[in-house]
Amino acid sequence: MLHRLSVAAFVVCVFVFSFLLIFRGGAVSQPEGASSDAPGPTQVVTARLTPERVVLVDELPGRVVAYRRVEIRPQVGGLIKRRFAKGGTQVEAGDILFEIDPALLLADLETARAGLTRAEGAVEHARRGMERAEALVASNATSRKNYEDARNELATAQANLAEARAVVRRRQLDLDFATIRSPVKGYVGLTLADEGALASTSSQTELAVVQELDRVYVDLRVPATKLDGLQSAARQGLGQVEILDAKGNPHPRPGTLVVSDVAVDSGTGNATVRIEAENPGLQLLPGMYVRARLPRGLLPDAVLVPEDAVIRTGAGEARIVVVAADGRAEQRDVVLGEAVGRRLVVTSGLKAGEVIVVRGQDRVQDGMTVNPATAARDAAPATAKR
């Protein structure tokens, strides 16, 4: 019985061992057959270079300034009787802002008019005396000296009359100045003089400030080395200035370069450039900080490559993988320039019409055959900024 069990166990072991050998042989033979196949070309994504027109742009910080800012100051002194304007409201040119108590000014005007009447009477009296002196000297009934005295009295009276008339006009102007009007259309600031306050011509504090804000200026500090490029771009009409608020949102109306300073700051080497822009909805207020994109040059036939296509060496040099007509790839040193969105301008090393690898270039070695697939071109504005 024991002998039968031993034989049966031996037979089972032999069967199991044979089965394992057969299974293992089949499993090992499959990768050997697969490894016999030769590797194919490396799959990459390529793009063909085409020349583009690129406008070079500088993005600079700036401050908003009112198109026109007028400080309202009194031309005559006195107590402010009425205040017509409210802070933050819009006024038209000629609208009344303040009224100074005119009582003293009216009294001065009446005094001046009385002096004018007196001067007119003196002239009339001197003229009659002159007429008598002329008649007497003609008949030799008076001396030449009396005639000359009468003539001098008339000239003096006429001069006094002219002075009296000037005083009346001045007093009338002072009375008119008691009504303070806005010289321009604009918005009144919040700081206003109160009724009952004393208006003084020698005060250093203005009664109010009126600012024209339908249009504004943006003042920028630009390195002097870039002034020629900015002015040349403006003359060529390369494009208007885009203004961005603090959040990076574009202003609805582009600006225009209107003037640049004729002096350069000796400490910083910068000059001031002024941009003019319409301001609907008063989105730009004086004192706000913004950014402006100024065109400063043009590249008529620029060659651009995606940032992802650039290979950086340990020394910081830039390389691009170029695919030849026979499908072989090579790494080529290039010199890069301005950034245009997510692309870079190539200043040397590549030319229009060549095919470059934009994806998968890290797996390619010089002389390796690649299997290219054309990439969909990314839409990017042809504007380079720095």
C-alpha cells in the first residue's frame, strides 16, 4: 500500500514538473520573438517657420493726471456769502461756484462813480476857461501866460477824468469778481470753502479745484535711450497705446503719445512721456497708477518659435531641434530676442521655411530619424513686449 502511494506521488510530481517546463518555455519565447523587431523613428511634433510682422512694445508704469486742473482762488477779498457747487459734481464753463458778499465792493464802486462825476465837471469848467483865454489872447486882452495856464488846467482835468474812468472800471471788475465762476468744464473736488469763510487774495489755499476728466493724461518715466524708438514708432503710426489698470484690465479707449519731455533726469536717466486718452465713465482718476504698452519698433519679417521648443544647455545657451528634408534631426544653437506672447523672436540661427521640433525634442539626438506630426499653430498677437 505504501509502495503504491509512493509511485502515485512520483508520477504526479513528474507530470507537474513537465507542465511547468512547457509553460515557462512558451513565456520566455514570446519576448525573444518581440525583441527581434528593429526600433522605429521617434515620434515628434513639428512646425514650419514662417515670417511674421511683429510690433515691439514696452510696458511701463505710469500715473494718471487730469487733462486740465484749475485751482479756484478769489481775486477780491470778503466773506463767502453763498456756495453753489457741491463736491464731486460736474460743472460747465461759466457756472457760478461762489458768491462773495458784495456790500463793500458796491460802496467802493459808488465812490469811484462820484469821483468820475467830479472829474467830468472839472473838465467842463477847464474847457470853458480855455475858450475864454483863447478869445482874450486873440484880442490881446490877456497875457500869453494866462492862456498857457488855462490850457494846462484843461489837460490836467482831462487826465483826472481818464483816471476816474479807470477807477470806475476797476471797481466794476472787483464787483464782478465777487461772483466766482468755473473757467472750464469739469468736476469739482470734494474740498470746498464753506459759506461764511473769509476769502483772501493772499491765501495759499484754494477755494475749490475743478478738473477736466473726460480726457486724461498718463505720465510715464521712460529711459532716455528709448525715446527715439518711441517717437519714431508714433510717427510711423505703428499702433496706439494700450492702457491697463491695476488689475491688468485694458482701458476701453487706447491712448496716443502727445508729448515727451525735453529734459532728462540726471539722477535716473529717465524722461517723462505723456499719453492722452479719452476717459468714458471716469474709469481713470488722477493719481491712479496704471501700466501702458507703448510701441517702439517694428520687425517686418520676424521668425518666432514657441517657448516649449527651446532647449537650454548647462551654460544657458538656447538650442532648437531642426528636421532636415530626409527626416533627420539636429540640434542647432540659436540667439533669441523679444518675447511675443508665448513665443520668442529668433535673431540668428534659423530662417523662414525650416521645420523645427516643438514637442518631443528632449528625446531626439543629432542624426536621429524622426517621424514628424504637424502641430496646430497657436494664435498669438504679433506684439512683442518687455
